[in-house]
Amino acid sequence: MTAAVVVLLILVLVAVIVIAGYLIVIALALSRVNQTLATVISAVTEIPGKTQPVPNVLDGIDRDLSKAAGLLEGLPQRAGGSTAASAEGRVGPGNVW
């Protein structure tokens, strides 16, 4: 083998090692991206399950507030206030302060 062939083989070997190194680094980066995407996907798929109970909770709060409004409705009259004051200050589904 001549010196030119030996130099060519060494250069080819170095090129293969460099390309293999780059491919290994790329594979490691893609592995990290894959792990991060798996974490994000699992978190995103949990969102509908965690937000679904909100209307049920709001319905319960609405029922409780309606009961409280019903209990407070006659309070000014019992306390000696006028009926006009109780009508103005009435809390209900259509009346907001």
C-alpha cells in the first residue's frame, strides 16, 4: 500500500468517526425531546379530567347561594326595616349588586 492509500483510509476513518459522533449526539438530543414530549402529552391529556368537575361544583355553589338568598330575603322586615329597602337590596339570579 502506498502512502496515499494509507492517508486516504485514515481520512475516511476519521470522517466515519466524526459522523458517528454527530449521529450519537443527535440521537441523545432526540431522546431528551421524546422524554419531554411524553411529559407534556401526559399533562395535556389530564386537563379535560381536571376541568370537567368545574360545572358540577358551580351548580352546587349556585344552589347554596340561592338557598342563602331565600333565607336573607325577609331579613330586613324581621329587623324592622322597610319593605322598599328589602326590594332594592334583593339578591337573586337576575339581580347583581
